[in-house]
Amino acid sequence: MSEYSEAIIPGIGRRKAASRYGPAVFLLVPLLAVLFQVYVPRFVESAANLELPLLVTVYFSLMRRQPIAGTLIGAVIGLAQDSLSHLPMGMFGIVKTLVGYFAASVSQRFDVENPAIRLILGFFFYFFHQFFYWVLSRALLSQQVGFDLGQTLVVGVLNAAVGLPLFVMLDRLRQEDVALA
Amino acid sequence: MDFLLHRYRSLTVLVITILAQLVLLAYQVKTGGDVRLIRVWSVEAVTPLARVLEGIRSSTSDFFSNYVVLSGAQAENRRMKEELGRLKMDNQYLRSELSTAQRAEALAVFQKSAPSKTVAARVIGSSTGANAKVVFVDRGFTSGVLKGMAVLTPDGIVGKVIASYPTAAQVQLITDPSFAAGVVSQTNRVHGTLKGQGRGDCLVDYVQLEQKVDQGEWFFTSGDDRVFPKGLPVGQVSVAKQGTTFREIYLIPSGFQHGLEEVLIVVEGIHQQIPDDVSAVNQPMKLLPPPPADASTEPGLAAPDGGAQPLSTDADRLRQKYRAIGEAQAHKYGEGMTAPNYNQTAPAPVAPGTSPAGTAPGATAGGVKPPNPAASAAAGATKEPVTPPNGSRPAVANPPAASPGTPPASGVTPPTPGVKPPAPTVKTPAPR
């Protein structure tokens, strides 16, 4: 019996299997997500609010259902994002590592194919990501960055809403489900 | 121990991963170094895709604008609309060609005329940072682009290179919150530090409260930061108000006025002079020749040394009057702490060949007659004796050494001290 064996919410049971994806999917999807963040805001300024790398991290972590895999996925995507920013590397890396770990941990207790659960988790992890990034910026880099709570909540809802169809699209790239012990 | 590590394997991996990244972060913050290898990999992985995407976008955009829009024409007007569409298409094409050619020509002209050596580059992407104003351009160190080089457009500076990769470079825009550069104002030569705000305007910091900066004034690079050559336009002041410690001056950057698609990277910067105030200096000005020198017949306008050269300015007349007052009261200017009584009327100056009481008709009480009514009205020196403000020592107590000489025959008024002479031949280009 593992440490996450019981469902928290009655009626919304845990999934019994982890999803598997091809290596090309693991390579290309995060790359395209980072590329989207680099390229699209040039033309649509509001697209800078979409945190596609975060949504991809959450998705893969939820579907892999292994905290170690979630941790590594988050770290790699975060560092890739860091390397395209002008800030010291590790800021997005640390935050997304935590997101990946917690998303994978949560996935062992919920049915993460339920759209409502996905919506809530998408919103929660966006808020967590932004808040923790803000904390790290102030604590580690001494940056006087503001945190607009209202805007973060609104953009969190937007990201969660965009995450729903994105997750459905990514579900199509799934190869097989492997039953967990 | 093994049991614990196995039991909490995922937690152990999490802690190790976080610790590793914290060490990485601490190393970069402490040493100011960079993990260049990972950045090069990421940039080299992303920028080719960005270029492909840009190519697809532009060709798709052309396709839609050329064909798909036209295919929606109404059937009954098909022939006419096709004709109109063709004309519109040609027009649009020519316009875009013209616009592209003009933009390229402007860039080329600026590149040729600018003293600094520059490399043209195209913006291909933006950064992933939360509030960062950083873009990628398609020139890297294979094109000679190095970290620290200035980036500008013909309209003004836009940023500096903060990282250079083989085929791309990262440019920090001047609106980025961590950007700073030395700037100087055009009119009053007030020095300050330009700082990005993360939004459209920039702050000019560290300007003392007593320094004068007006709204609408231009700021130029000062060259102090050793990144931007001196004399490049930065922007125009939109807000200038008193702050608590320093003045709060916000300016609108001029470099982004026409978008940010093509930029110039300064590979060899050469400092330039900051142009004079365009609005005040570059306007053509017509000056009349000075009045004829016939004042030698009037004793009030004779030179104090009795020479034949006439006095021509109010300052000279005041100087003569104060000197006469001083002599009448046996006061020597520049000595002692007291001032002569300026309210006491001085005896009329004596011109050579005339008696002391022989005042010319129309001479003022002070023995000074204005050369013409307009000058009299402007100077306000008619019948009233001149009183120095607040009883302070008048400025003419130590008069300037320049003596009123004969004006040049060219008809151009000699420059007045303290007034900047206009530049009549060289036209300074207005910063756009």
C-alpha cells in the first residue's frame, strides 16, 4: 500500500493507471510551449499571460502520476524557460519542480481526467506558481516585484480555461496506460 | 538510512533537485557568472523554430491577404470586384513594397550617416520572463555582435545586448525594470540615470530637485555608461515634477515610435555632440543691422573714456550711471562692505568738449537717452532713476570686460553673453 492510497473526495476516485507518451511528445510539446511564450506575445501582447510551459508541466505530471517524474519534468521545463529569460537560471526551475511534484502527488488521489478536477488544478497550480515565483524573486534576487492578487486570480482562471482543451488535445498523444501497483 | 531513502524516494529526489537549483542560483547571484551552456542549447533549439514560424506566418499572411479575402466577393459583382480587388491588391502590394523600401532606406541612410558602425538585425522573439522586456534578434556573435553593445533604431536607443549566441542575441529593452543608462537633457544639460519601468515610459532618476527639466524636453545618451555612444536620442519628457529626494521625470522612449521590427546594433560606437535645442535654434531668424553710430554728438551716449565709440546698450548706460554715482559719493566698487546710495541722483556725465551742465535735449534724468522709443519702452529707463533690486549690489558693479565696440559690417548682431548663438548654416536634424 502506497502513501497515497485513499481518495480524498468520495465519488471522485483515483485513477488506476499512469499514461505513457513517446519521447518525441516529451521533447516537442514542452519545446513548442516555450516557443509559444517566446514568439506569440510579439503579435498578441495578451498572450504573454498564458503560461503554456506551466500547463504542460501540470499535464505531464498529472498523467504520469509519479512524483519523481513530475519533479524532473518540472525542473527541465523550468530550466528551459529560465535559459530564455535574462534572469539567473533556477527561478522557474525551482517553482516548476515544486509544481511538478505536487501535481504528480495530487494525481494519485484524484481522477485527473475529470474536466472539473483539471480546471481546479489548473487554476490552483497557476496561482501557486505565480505566488511562489514572486516569493522567490523577492527572497533570492531581492527584486521589488509587485504581486497583483486580482489580476493573478483572473489570469489563473483564464489559464485554467485554456488548459482544458489543451489537456484534451494532449490526451490524443497518449500511447497507452500502465496499471500502477 | 537506505530504508528511509527508499521509503521517501520521491521526496528525496525533490529535495536534491531543489537544492541543486538553489546552488546554481546562488552561484550565479554571488559570482555574477552565467550557465552559458544551457542557455546556448535552449536558444539554439528555439530560435530556428522561431525563424521557421516567422516565415510561415508571413507567407500565410500574404496568402490570406492576397487570395482568401478576395474569394469572398459577391457573385453578382464578381467581375467588377475582381477588377477592384486586383487594383487593391496591386495597391496594397505597392504600398507594402514602398513602406518596406522606405523603412529599409531610412535604416540604410541612418546606418550610413551615423558615425558609429552598426549591424542591422531583425527581432525574432521575446523573452519568457514575467515582467521582462527582452527580445531576441537574429544576429549573434558570428555577425560580430557582443554582449554590452548598444541597440538602436533611427528614432533612438532601444536597448543593449545582454547575451550573444552564435546566430542570435538577447536584447534588454530600455523599458525593462533592470535597465539603466546615463542620459543628459538637451536644453539644460541635466544628467540623470534612465531606468525602465516595465511599461511604456521610462524614469530619469537621480536628478536633483533644483535642476530644471521641462516637459517636452529631449534626453540624449550621455556616454557615461560606456555602452551607448554620447548624443543618441532617448526620448521626450512626458512628466516632470518634484519628488521627495529627486525629481520625478518620466519620458516616452523615441526608439519604439515606429515599432520594433528592425534594429541596428552598434558594433563600434563613436560619441557625438548633443544637438542644440532644435525648437529654439533651428528656426531662421532675421536680424536688422545695428543703428548708425551717430551718438558721439550726444554727451549721454558718449563712451566713458571719452573715445569716439558710442554706447549702444542699456547695460553700458547703467554701468556709466553707477560709475558716476560711485564717483560722486567717492565710493570705490569692490572695496568695503557698503554700497553707494543709488537713489541719489548722479551728476550728468560730461562729454569731451561740453560743460557739465550742458545736457543734450531729450536726455533723461540719469543722463542717459535711449536710442529709440522702442528700446526705451523695453528698457523702462526713461525719467525714473534706476534702483537696484532689494538694495543689493548691482550686477554692473563689476561690469563685463567686453567693451561696446563697433558692430560688424556684415549686419549680424554679435552674440550677447549668455545667449547661445544660432547655427545659421548647419541644420541640426530634429530627433524623430
